[in-house]
Amino acid sequence: MSEEKSTAVQTDKVGIGKTASFGFGPFLYAFVDSTFSTLIFFYYEVELGLATALVGLSFGIYALWNMINDPLIGYLTDKPTRWSKKFGLRTPYILIGSVTLIISYYFMFAVPDFGDVKSNPWPLFWYMIIVTCIFDTCYSLWSTHFIGSFPNIFRTQEARRKGSTFVNMLGVGGALFGRAILIASFVVYGDPSSYVRFALAACLTFVVCTFLFLPGIHENEFIKKRYLQIYEFMQTQKMPYLKFIKTAFKQKNFVVWMVAYTLINMAGVLAGASTLYFVKYILNAEVSDIAIFSLATVLAFIPANFLWSHFYGKKHKHVNQIIIGFLLMAISYFISSMFVTQINQLIFTSIISGIAMGCYVSIIMSISSDTFDEVNNACGRHVEAGIVGIQYFLLRISFLIAGIIIAVTHILTGYVPGAETQTDLALLGIRLHYGLFSTIFCIIGAIILFKYYDLYGDKREQLMASMKKKGLIF
């Protein structure tokens, strides 16, 4: 027994090289999410001329498919296959997902010429639905397994805190690289072909980062053996899918965290999808100017990410750090939406945003892993990919809500797609969906965490003891 524990401790130690490599997963995840949410609504509505209501409907159908597809893919693929002993449980799925994701991402922007969209919008409408749903299926296969691998690779509380700090720094870097470098460099208002050039550059980025990501997701013999042994035990206690869903949603802290995480992501998706509208009509600036305030966010985020984790995260409950980050983010959204009229003013709120992201992003994966363990313990088996599927199901509500809010706001305020100027009412609508709704989402998320989350201290220690007793960790 002592020899087994010694081997476990030695093997579970994650070096800086593997942690850095693993960070390219969050980099790509955030890169794809941020560029998709920033461009897709604006591209199809403004640049390609699809009616606002149809873009919103297409976005809604995509989000509904996303909600069905995510948990199902996670659950169906969360088991060993013929290749698992040699290549690992999750690595093959990640590689398959990478290839298909790159192809589908490109074709979301490389849209065929469907003629006069105003007189006949239906070919473009159906194309948008089909290509985004294919993209999401590939994205789900890739992301559920990369996220599901984190709790199994980073086992200890200390490893999760450090891993969360480092890999999420790269995650934010991916989002900002996509917006501040690629979108700012390639996308031009009024030129749909510039979006295709952007997509090519994005796919090249994905290929390079996938190779850098491989060492981080490599499952060594200990990790493979641990999972396969646990799975063999779990086969005697098979759990139907609906029972798994029911069990997961009975875990209080998991549900609380999923709701709060969905709200902060809803705020981010909505603000991201509104960025091009805000830059063009409120700031009267070019797409390339996104780089200016994005750089301010990066310069604030990098030191904040380490400082929050090192000086606050070590001494205080992780959930308190998340709450502070949510509230700082709410302040940034509110000031931006209500008072900013120039790029230099947005730089100030972007600095607040960077500090806020450094606060909550540095600890997100640690909180997520703890709540994943809560579900694993209740199920009596490792179901990380299935849990990520549930997480994605809830997160994709963000896209559904964002699409509905933008579409309804544009219709009610008289926004005219493609027009060089908008009415005062339409400009107010852009401010509302850029920041005010996001402010509300962040505040609600902070309140929910403060009132209901309690998976820390003795309760977390009891959870770890229970998992060891059930053979879920060793």
C-alpha cells in the first residue's frame, strides 16, 4: 500500500513543461470561442446581409443543437476503446476533434455565393445552420475530452490551483490573440473576403497550437492504468444516462457553480458578440482598433493572474476570489456600456477587465475540478467527459440568450444592418447589449456563489476521503 501511494504521488506530480503544453488547450478553446462569438452574428447579419430575425433564429437553432449534442457526446465517448491502452482515453478523441474542427471552422466563413440574399435568404440561412451545427459537433468532441482530462492529470489541490493559474492565463491569451491580433489584422468592415483570410490564419494557428498541445494531453502509463482499473470496477455499477444526469443535478455545489459559470460566460459571449457593433457605431473606430484596448486588457491580466493566485488564492477560499472577480467584471461592463465614447476611455475599463479576469480565471479550473469530483463521488465512477457535456449544455444557453438579446434589441430599436449611421435609439440598444445585460449577469452570478457555494475546507476534505474509499482516486 505504501509503495502504491509513493508511486501515485510521484506520478501525479505535473511539471512546468507539461503544464505549459496543456495550456494550449485553453488557448485554443478561448481562441475559438472568442472569435466565433465576436464575428459570427455580425458577419452573417451585416456583411452577408441575412435578415436580423433569420440570423437570430439560426443562432438559436445552433444553440439548441449545441445543448443536445454536448452532453450526449461526452457521455457516449467517456469510456475506453481498443486504442485506450496504447494511446490513452482522451488523446485520440482530441486529435480527431482537432482535424474536423479546423475544417468546419474554415467553412463557417468561406461561404459560397448564394446570389441576392435580400430576395432569397433561405440558402444562406440553411447554410449557416448546417455549418455551425457541424462545427459545434466537432468542437464538442475536441473540448469535452481536453477539459475532462484536467481533473485526472492535475490531482492535488495545489496542482489544480497552479495548473488553473497557468493554463487559464494561456486561455485568456488565446481569446485576446484571436481578437487583438487576427481579427484586428485581417477583418475589414464591408469586405466579406477579409473574413475568409482571417479564417485561414485562424486554422493555421489551430494546427500549430495542436502540435504544442500534444505533450500536455499525453496520458502516461500511470494515468491510463488508473483510469482503466477504475473503469473495470465501474462496469459492475453501470449507470444509465438519465440516472447520471439526475445524479449530477442533485449535487448542490456542482449546480451552483454551473449556474454562476454560465452567467459569467453569458456576459462574455454577449459582450464579445457586440464588440464590432460597439467599435463601429459607438466609438466610430475601425476593426484594427480592437488591438488597442485588447492590449490594455492583456497588460493588466498577466500580472493580475499571478498576483491574485499567489497572494490571495493561497490564503483565502477559492470561491471568494471568484466572487470578487465577477464583481470587478460587472464594474467594467457597466462603465463601458454607459459612459465610454472613445477608444482611450475604453482602455481604462479594459484595465479593470484584465484585473477582473486575472482574479477569477486563475482559479476557475480548480473550482470546476472540485465540483466535478463531487459528481464523480456521487456517481461512484469517473464521468468527467459527461460532466463537461452538461457544462457545455448550460454554457450554450449563453449563445442562445446572446442571439435572442441582440436580435430582439436590434429589431425593437430600429437598427439597420450595414448602415453607416444609426439612430440614437439604435445606439442605445447597442450599449445595452454590449454591457448592461452583462453587468446584470455578473452580479447575479456573484450573489449565487456567495449564498450557496460551500465546497471548501472540511467539506472538501470529506469529499476526497470518500473518493479514496470508493477507489476513485489513489
